[in-house]
Amino acid sequence: MDLAVLAGILSTGLFTMSYLPMLVKAARTRDLSSYSFGNLAITNVGNAVHSVYVFSLPLGPIWFLHTFYLVASALMLIWFYRFRTVRREPSSASLRRPAPRLPSSVPAAH
């Protein structure tokens, strides 16, 4: 094994370990509000285009790293849609809350 392949194996492991906490947190909390659709979409398109180059190379550590990035970015995009919260306008019923009642021992201010 030459130095370049060893460096590729080591860097693949390091990049994967650095990415895993983000994936675990997103899966656990289902909170992807800090991510934007645009960024996730561009990442997925970029990874798809980059696949043409990577998979034209001989099998090596870059294949594993790129496959990890493909899966991770696709998961993040899927989770972004699946776990997103739908923002709705407040209903008229929620706007008509009754006024708080004062205890009978407290005189009402005029």
C-alpha cells in the first residue's frame, strides 16, 4: 500500500467521523430548521455530477468517501422534507382567547 492510498483511507475515516454527529443529531431530534432547501439541493446535485468523475476512477478510498457523502446528503434532504414543520396562520379560534379571570379578592381597576 502506498502513501497516497493510506492517506485516502485515513482521510475517509476522519471525514466520515466528522459528519456522523450531524447525521445522528438530525435523525434523533428531527430538527433541520438550521438547514436550507437550497443548500441541501445544491449539495445533492453537486454530488450527483461529481459522481461521474469519482466513479470513473479506479476503486479506492474516494469511492467510499463519495458514496458516504451521497447517502448523507440524500438523507439530509429527505429528512428536511419529512421532518419539516408546517407553518400555519393562527386560526380565528386561537385568536379569541378569553380574558384571564381575576381572583375575587382582587378588585378590578377602573
